[in-house]
Amino acid sequence: MPSKPEYRDVDDYIGQQVPAAQSLLARMRRTIHEQVPVATESIKWGQPFFTANGQRASIAAYKAHVSLLLSRDIPAELVARISAAGYSSGQKRLNIRFDQEVPAELLIKLLTMEFTESD
């Protein structure tokens, strides 16, 4: 089984991804820092993590998409909005194919839910 690459920091992680993933990851990272300026970033478990207010989110690149992964479940209403906009999601994630744009409004809503709303 091939070993997972080691990354020095988030810049290194993004820089080692395929070009289509790099631009999406960079946009997601910028949005996270714009919306959650107190978020600290680090590499954990081989991917970028952002931590603030006791919550965490991560971004990751895969073969044909990038994902935002959250520590909270995405409410059904928001999952429906994500699907209606043409994106896929799971219980705690938003997937963005390489041929899609970062859905700014949905990303901001997810970040607000993750980092500022209480349980």
C-alpha cells in the first residue's frame, strides 16, 4: 500500500494537488479565513484543518473533486439546497467537482453553521 504524502503546511498541501484542485482549495481556504478570521490552520491526518470556537473543518482533494468536511451534521434543509444547486453532499461534507465553481453562498452558510451557531 503506498504511503500518504507528508505535507509541511497548507500551502504545501495545496501545491502538491492537481491544478484543478489547487484553485478550488485555495478559494475555499480564502473563504474560510474571510468568514472565520480567528480560525487557525494546520495539517492533521494528511489534510488541511481549520479550528475555531471549539469546532473544526477540513478541506481535501480527491481524484475528481474537493471536499469541505465538517464536524457537525449538515441539516436536511441545507443538504436539499446543496443538491438543488448541483453539488453533492453527505452527512458532514460538501463535494465540489473539478468542473464546478466553489458555491460561495453555500460555503458561507456551512461555515457559519459550523463555527458560530450553537448546537
